[in-house]
Amino acid sequence: MKTLTMSTAVALAFALPAFAETDGFGPLLSPAELAQVLEAGDPLVLDIRPADDEGYASGHLADAVSAPYGLFRGPEDNPGQLPLDADLTQVLRGLGVRADLPVVIVNQGKDATDFGAAARVYWTLKSSGVQDLAILNGGVNAWTEAGYALEKAPVAPQPSTIDVQFSHQWLATTEDVAAVVEGKDSALLLDARPESFWKGDQGHPAAAKPGTLPQSQYFTHSGWFSNGPAIVDAEAARRLAQENGLSESDQLISFCNTGHWAATNWFALSELAGVENVKLYPDSMVGWSNAGYEMANVPGVFRNLWNQVTSVF
């Protein structure tokens, strides 16, 4: 197995995040850019923070609809699991999501991990057929730090009639990953977790055991951040992808514990760096380990016990 040498984003001294090279809407918007978009049009703004006083109810962007991240996630024993198409259809209809209506996704903007929620929702909506998507880079924190106001009155969404037929273009299933591990298909299996998870020194509580996918490499999701919770721009993402050999594979499958950190790697590579054929494995190591598939870097009984003991202190 090969471990990637991750160049730190700090050393690249990036400027403030900018648009990727698209038609002008997304995949990233700075607060100033979003303010212009809101003046010029009427996109659907989805606030994916909790609906309570710790999130949406404490203050939100004008006209933002509350869409807690949990609506897009699976059950407690497999948080990365995709909702069924019928269930996702009902969720998106209730939020007013339409395929032809631009959507802006807003998270809190606490740190790099928090960005994963926005990236996962972006991936879900794109795979559901939404054509124009953007993430507010830096989230609500960046919005208020830039001097823009929040409102507290809840916004009632206008229900839609969207019919979700989830695309497999950016999706890797457990069967797809197994085909790679068994040598029936080829792909770069990229672990988005910190090195300690990849090495088996740490594990997710819902996983059957610590470890990683056989033949995998890792590039920690936080490598795409150089200035707090705002992800790097498209030029910087392309540079990082090239420096770390992430733009050379015919197929790349991004995974982590539950498809959260992995969504950041998917977003940075697919939407910012423009790498083709990047897929997200939503179930990731929790789903894989509990299904009993082969794993790598699994610690022995005594090492695993030692890791659990030392993690407490």
C-alpha cells in the first residue's frame, strides 16, 4: 500500500476563494458573490444546520429554508447510507427543491469537518438531478464576518414536484468497491480520514473494527483548507490534485467512515479540480466493515485494546 505525501495547503498561500471555472454560479460562492446572486435572482437557499437555537433558529440568511443535514443521512448504525429514492423525493419536495432551480447550500462554517456536510448535501442534490448548485464558502460564520445580516423569522418552503432518480455517475456502491478490491475493476481508493484512521489506530464507533480498504491510499480532507473553514479555490485544488497524483487515475473512489469527510475530497476533486470520474462511497468504512468484507491495517486484539485505552487519556 502506498501512502500519499500530502502537501499542506498553507504553503500554497492561496488568495480568498473564488469561483471555479463555470458559468458563474457555483460550485463556490463567497459572501460578496452570494449577496450579488441574491440581488440578481431568487435561488433556493438551504440552511443545513440544526433547526434549533444552536442553528437555524438563532439567525439565518434571508429567505433561507431550514434543511437539517440529518435529512440527507442514513440511520444511526450506518449514517452514510443513502435514503431510498422515494424517501429522498419526499424530502426534496418538502424543501422546495427543483431540478431547474439554483440551490445554495449554507452550513455553519466552523471548521473543515463542518464543510463535509455541505459537500455531502451538494453531492446528493447533484446526483438527484439539480442542475445549478453552490456552497457558501465559509458558511454563516463567513457571511456575518463580512457584515451581512441574518433574520430569525422561519421561512416556509414552496413544495415542489421533483421526482428523484438517483444517478450512479458519482456514486460507488459496496459492490463497486468490492469489484476493485477483488481485482475485477480498477480505481484509486482514496481514504479522506486522518492518518490514524487509515493506519487502524482509530476507528468509528459504528464500525465493526478499525482499518481501511485494501489497496487504499489516503489524502486527509483537511488538506483542502488553508485559511480556516473556507475551502481552497479551483486553481489551488488542481495544484494539490496534481502534486499528490490524484488526477491521474481513470477512476477514483472517495471514502471515509460515513461518507462525510469523503464528500469533501469528492467535491474538491470533481467540482473544483475538474478531475473526471470521481465517485463517493457513501457507506464507507462503517458500511464496509459491518458487511464483513476484507480490510487492511486492522490492529490485532492487544493493539486494538491498547488504542482504545490510550484514546481515553
